[in-house]
Amino acid sequence: MAQNAQQHLSRKALALKQANEQKYDTHHRRLIDEHEAAYRLGLMVTTLRRWRWAGKPPRFLKIGAAVRYDPEEIAEFIKAARRNSTSDTGRAVNG
């Protein structure tokens, strides 16, 4: 009986640890630079620079002189760009 209680407590402690690690990862995810963002989007860095200058998505962060992108913003940008056909009138994401 005591062993079952200990196993249950161990599983509960492990689940709590994993939940805390996941929470940390969600709130402290690594930002990416413009080179990584361009790579993930299949674009040239100069294209992202022009889009930033023109105020077009994807959104970015400016930390001092550094430009960074949130990987979730990049993923949302890609998701919003999906179309079913060339005549699909979904919301344009870069214009």
C-alpha cells in the first residue's frame, strides 16, 4: 500500500514538474533573429527588412538595436497565409 502511495506521489510530482517546465517554455520561449525568421518563411532577409520598413507583417520586436521575431508570430503568419486556391479571398497577410 505504501509503495502505491509513493508511486502515485512520484507520478504527481513528475506531472507537476513537467507542467512547470512547459509553463516556463511558454513564457520564456527563445526569440529568433531575422535570418532565422527569413529561413522559416523561405524568404530573403532583405524581404523581411522591406516589409518591416513598410509596416507589413509579420510583427517583430525591437530590443535595443536588435530585431527579433517570436516563433509563434511566424507560425501564425504562415497559418494566415494558407489558401485553398488562387481565387481564395482570405485576408491578405502582406499587403
